[in-house]
Amino acid sequence: MTNVQSARPETDRRRRMSGIGRVLVAVYGVLALAALGRSFVQIVAKFDEAPLAYALSALAAAVYVVATVALVRSGRGWYRVAWATIVFEFTGVLVIGTLSIVYPDLFPHDTVWSWFGRGYLFIPLVLPVLGMWWLAKHRPPAAPSRGANGADAA
Amino acid sequence: MIDWFTWVQLAVAVTAGLLCIVLGLAGRAPNDVTNGALALVEVLLVVQLVVAIAAPAFGNEATGSLLEFYTYLVGALLLPPAAIFWGLLERSRWSTVVLGVAALAVAVMVYRMLQIWTVQQA
């Protein structure tokens, strides 16, 4: 947290992670934890079996963690990070999900995204959509059209 | 792992999860009941940890990967305190729903732990 943010407490934070958005962030957190845990086990116990799939798992897990943090934090920088990570996840689940069905040989071992996240109740497929919807509805106060001191007016 | 204890733990976690989600959707902020329910879930997880450490000494060995088992257990142990703590920061109905989500996630993780312990190949 920077000084700028502590100068305008609550209001900013409220915009992003208050209300039902908290539930979204909580589910993201749980998914991040699940992906981290699974990828930790895969890498420690059997990385040699499927380096590509397991490296992807680790990358996906890291991105979920960053996305969770970005959703919680306020400010335009984090807002962009949130967009980038969520778009990355959505792309990942679509591309890897499709590849895992069309070319099953490429991914003999499960990743978070195989079969569009079937192993995770399809949460990896649904969550980015909800996340993007949430971000689109909750732009940061200092939006480009507003100018830098838009937050003071709010 | 002790079968009956694990099933009791699952029942408590699912009940706590549904209770918190219903109370949250009904507009209640986190209170002693919801936080207490999550605290109970946490206590049972700690008991489960003690049981898991002690069980092999009594001939009750895990059939699956212990590494995976403990990854789930440690992950589950983190959830209730995190959800309660977050609920203290903002007392709104959605914080109560978050408590419910955490409890249900713990239930799923405990079920996976049971599979890993008892069913080969899990």
C-alpha cells in the first residue's frame, strides 16, 4: 500500500473487493490454493513424468495467486494486473482445454486446465468470465477519462 | 485416518458451510455463531492432523501419497482462519458467505484426504 492509497481509505478498497466481490475473491483464493498445492505435489513427486504439463500447472498456479492478490488490491496498476492475469487464465483454459480434447497425447497428465478444468468442477472456466465481468463493472476511480484526481471528487 | 471421525468432520464442515451461506444470503454479518462454526471446523482439522501423525504408529497407514495428503491438510488448515480474519475486516453479509465457501472447500479437501488415505491410486 502506498501513501496515496492510505490518504483515501475505505472508498477505494470498497470499490473492488467489497460486497459480492469478496465471494469472487474467496473462490479465486481457494482455486489458487488448490492449484498451488497440486502443482507442488506434482513437481516434488513426479516432475519427470510430464514436465510440460506440470510446468504449466505451476505457471497457472502462480498466475492464480497473482490474480487473487490483484483483485484484492486497489489502484490502477493492480487493476491492469488483474485484467492481464484473468485474460491469461481464460486463454489458458480455452487453449489447453481444447488441445487436451483434440490432442490428448499432448497432455497425458492432468493440468488445471485439461478438459476445461473438469477436475476442478469447471471452476477454472467459469471464474475468469465472472472476474472479467466484475472488473468491467468496477473500474478504478482514476479512470483515464477522469484525470488523476478523480478520486478526491468521489 | 479414523473413518468415523473423518465422516463426522465432513458432516460438520458441510453443515457449517451451508449454515454460513444461508445466513449470509439472509443478510447476516459474521457473528459468534458463524465464526464459532468455522472455529469448530478448524479445531477438527487440528485433531485430524494429530490423528494423521499418530495413526501409522497404530498400524493405520495411508495407502496413497502422504505428500499429497499433507498438502491438502495444511492447505485446509489455512482456510478457516483466513476466512474469519477477512470477515473481521469487513462485516457484511458477503463475508458470511465467504465463511461458508471456506467451510465447503475444507469439506472437499477432507474428502480428498480420505480418498488418498483409504483408496489406492487416489
